[in-house]
Amino acid sequence: MDKVYVVSRNDQIIGVFTSHRKAVEAAIMETLPFSYAMTDYAYDFGVEFYTFTDKSGTEQTYSIQEFTPNEWA
């Protein structure tokens, strides 16, 4: 079974994608209209965290987690 990538913004799911590239693009495309800049990246226990900050200091944290559907944990 193919893997899927779940993208969340501040712990709210915003999409499920079939490739890692599309998942990262979704996070970046959400921040572009608001002039956010990526300020931090972390990888912890299989989850990627991207932190974006705008000019006023507002932060948005996106996470990408890989899942294999229909598989026991």
C-alpha cells in the first residue's frame, strides 16, 4: 500500500497528499500570500515540523506525518 502524508497547521489537519513533495508544497503555498518566512525546521519521532513567521512575529507551525493506510500500528 502506498504511503500518504498528512499536513497539519497548528494541530488542525489541512490536507492529505500522496507524495512528500506535494505535502511540502501545500504548506509553503499557504504561507506565500501572507509573506511568511520559514524560521525553523525540526524532525522528531517521524514527524516534520516547519515553522513560518511573518513580519509582525506571528508564527504558524505546519507538521507533515507519513502514514500507511490500512496497516496496524
